[in-house]
Amino acid sequence: MTPELTVLTLVALLQVVQYALFALPANLELGAAYTMSPRDTPPPRGLSARTGRLQRALNNHFEALILFTIACVVVTLSGQSTGFTAACAWTYLAARVLYVPAYAMGLAPARSIIWSVGFLATVLMYFSALI
């Protein structure tokens, strides 16, 4: 397995952890009656600020994961895995790990800077595959 695919697997596991970090407090805050319902109506109350941030961080990672997955697949299938692309992949993972607590704690502008590092690492993987 290429380093990029190894990191992609770890990133997927991070997504599982993020889901749990959001789902546990959300279920406690909204109650089982609502979370086990078909959710045809709005929730009886809103999420706390931190749980809302965890939800947004989770959703953001779903969006970023699409681009990162494409980068990993392109690099791997084209046989262009290099030390540089591996470093980009590890940088993306590190940025995503740091992004979760930064977002949960409402750290601005650190959260945006961390996001930018991960996004740039992904884009650099694309350019590396094209060169």
C-alpha cells in the first residue's frame, strides 16, 4: 500500500472518531426520542455551541475528504507516489487532527489557517501528479 493510501485509511478512521465526538453529545442534548425518530420535525432544542461546532467540523471533513481521496487515488493509480506526495498526505492528516479541537474550541483564525494547510497539501498532491 502506498503511503498516501495508508494516510487515507487513517483519515477515514479520523472521520469515524469525529462522528463519535459529535454524535455522543448530540444524542445527549437532543434526547433519544428525537434522535431515534424519523426527524420529520425540527429538533425540540438546538445543539450547544461546542456540539454545533463539532457537527460543522464533521461536515467540513466530509467535504475535504472527497478532494483528498481523489488526490490519493490519482497519485496511487498513476504510480506517482513520491516522498513529496507522502509528506503532503501526512500533512493533510496532521492538519485534520488539529482542525477538530481548533474548531470545537472556536479558535479563530487558527482553525482557518489549519484548514488552509490541509487544503494546500491536497492541492499540491494534484499538481505533483500533473508534473
